[in-house]
Amino acid sequence: MLERLFPREAPFFDLFERHAARIVAAAKAFLALAEHGDDFEKRAREIKQIESEADSITHQCVEALYRTSRTPFGRDEIYRLVTRMDDIVDAIEAAAGRFTLYDITRTTTECRELANVLVRATEQIEAALGGLRYVRGDRGVLERCIEINRLENEGDALLSAALGKLFRNEKDPITLIKWKEIYELLEQATDRCEDVANIIESIILQKS
């Protein structure tokens, strides 16, 4: 049976897990946008709604942080963790918003590939945070953090390839700028996943 490492009454783990579910929902919604290539405005609105829900959870976590004298680990770590989680959703929402802002009418293979990596990274975050409150000697959470780092490297490689192809083949400079920004926002979201993994790993190692 898994042993609880932190106090049962602490609200933070529930908030982390709820936020992680919103992160996964946003990533999957963006992947659907990239795969289906239609209803960009409607899909971007759905992602914006998810981002608003994640913002609300972030605010609840920060409020709890300053209203309680008992925290499961350092206050700075809690704040860094939840704000980095929020950064993931913000980047996804920004990428989705570019489709309507820039009147984009199609998707690309590279966009789908980057979105797919992002979904896998966010799923690992959700699983890692689900195990964060139960950690005595369990390497499962750390293994998920390692996988997130690997996925971030995969995202870096995909971004490099996508940008190389874009600059070689795209003749319209405006279109090039639009897609460059979208690709970089998706990779930025994956970078923030790695940041979250590094914070989780630090928490686990300090408490082990």
C-alpha cells in the first residue's frame, strides 16, 4: 500500500491534480484542432475556456498558500509549481488563438507532431502529480519526470526540423512568421512541462 508522505488535510494536491487535468484537456483540444483542421474559432474558444478554468485553480492554490500555515513542502516550490503549470495552458491557448488571429485556414504535419508530443508530456505530468502525495520509496513519479525530459528533447528536435522545413519551403514571409510563432509556442508549452517535471523531481528528492 502506498504511504502518504504529506498531510491528508492539505488542499494543494487536489488543486494540482485538478489543474493537471485542465492541462491535458487543453493539449488534447489543441491536438484535435491540429488534426481536424476545421472550426478553428470554435476550438480556440473551447481552449480559452479551459485556460480560464486553469487560471481559477491557480488563484485558488495561491490563496490557499497564503491562508494556511501548514504546507506539504516549501511555499516557493508550491508557487513555482502551480505557476509553471499555468504557463503550459497559457502557451497552448496562445497557439490556438493564433489560428483565428492570423486567419489560418489549414494545419501542417509539423503542427500535429508538436501537438502530439505535448499531449504525451501533459499526460505524464498528470500521472506524476497524481502520485506526488504518495511517494515513500516509489520511483514511479521520478520515472515520469525522466520521460517528460525525454519528450521535451523530442519536441526540441521536431521544432528544429519544422523551422528548417519552413524556412526552406515557405515563400510567403507573412505565412512563415505565423507558423514560426505557432511552432515555437507549442515547443514553449513542452518546455514548461519540463520545468514542472524538474520541480516535482526536486520535491521528491528532498523528501525521500
